[in-house]
Amino acid sequence: MPGGRDRPQGKTERDEAFPVAALLPAAHRGTVRQFYRLVRAADDVADSPHLSGEEKRRQLAILRQQAADTLPPAVAPEAAALIDAFTADTDHAPCRTWAETLASARASSAPVGRMLLRLHERDVLTAAPAADCLCTALQLLNHISDAEEDRLRLGRSYLPADWLAEAAGDPAPVLERMRQATLPLLVAARPLVWQIRSPRLAFQAAVTLACGYRLSALLAHRPDWRIAPRFGRRAMLRAGGYGIWLFLSLRWRG
């Protein structure tokens, strides 16, 4: 189960960046890929350094209508919610508090998890809170990882302004404080692995959760907050092994 809207460690082809589709029943894969292409196009518009705010909002409105017209009714509202979050980001309004940072991250990520749950109708009510926590945590970790790139390329900051003021304007302790504040969300996401009835989607959730823990560890030990850590083959292997352990242990516990 993917989490945030950002693509960590480089942008890849859209379908390749969404491997969860391969784990879903064949009947759902087309819908998932269509959803992902549309919201990724919206994300690219919102993050473009070459478009004015007015032009971004115009194009995002078109994509929002396209979502309503082309996506199945069960998932179209989640695409609209994501595009609304991307549209709000075009204002580049700084987050004044951690609560605002948290709300922004949730708005721009949680609909992805809810879309996947809606394809498994029995899981929506039970698993949605844990799925929201996982998606929000991953989005926050992406914000922490890409803080300098977001500032330089997009003029956007997700660092809570009050925390930054307390740190005398030094982003390093603020980013570490954000990372530590994200860890409880990963813990709150663990029930997702046994709440999802589909074993394949539950396995994807376990591996995604493991990737979140691994990214958090990499962020804790990076030598320079300005440089995003590299989530390379070794990190993927370690996260994959931990994901298998999480899946087996948490499914048994559930």
C-alpha cells in the first residue's frame, strides 16, 4: 500500500512506481493504474516550477473533472480529494504548527490508501484509520527527506513555523523532531496488516510499513539534512525482509 504523493529517490515511470497494482486481483489493476496516472499527472502540475499558481489551479480543475468523469464512482472521490490537496499546496502557505503539517500530509496521502481499501469493500471501515496513519507517516517522511529540494525548487516548506522559531531557524533539529513525531504513526499503522482481509494487499501494506521504518532510520543517520538519503538496493532488501517478518508475525497475531 503506497503512502505519500512524493516519489522518493528519483521519479520513475508511473506504472513502475506503483508496484502494488501487480499484487491486486486482475479485476482491480486497470482501475488502480488509471487512478495513479491521473493523480500523478495532477501532482506533476502542482509541483511544476514552470507554471504560475493560476495556471496550476486551472489545470488541476480540469484533472479533477476528468477524475469524476472517468474513474469508477467508488474511487473517484478519493482522486478528487487528492487533487484538492494538491491545489491547496499551490498557495505555498507555510505550516504554522505541527497540527497543520500533519493535516497537510494526511490530506495529500490518505486518499491513496482509502482508494485501495474501497476496492476491497469489506475493509474500508475497519482498516481506514490504520491506513491513514501509514500513508500520512510516509508522506511526512518524504517531506523530511526532501525538505531542501522542496524549498529550493518549489518554494514550499512543511516545517512547522513554531518549531522552527524555537530552533532559532535551524531546520536540522526541526526535521529530527518531525521524524520522531512520525514514529507513533508507524506504530498506529501496524494493525493494518491483520485488518486487511486480502493477503496480497496485507503483504503490500507490511512491506510498505517496513519501508517507512527503514526510511526513518536512514533519515536519523544522514550526515546532512540537505541531502535526501539513498533508498538503494540494500535498503530495499532490508525493508523487504522486515516486511516479510511483519506480515507473518502480525497476521498471526491478528
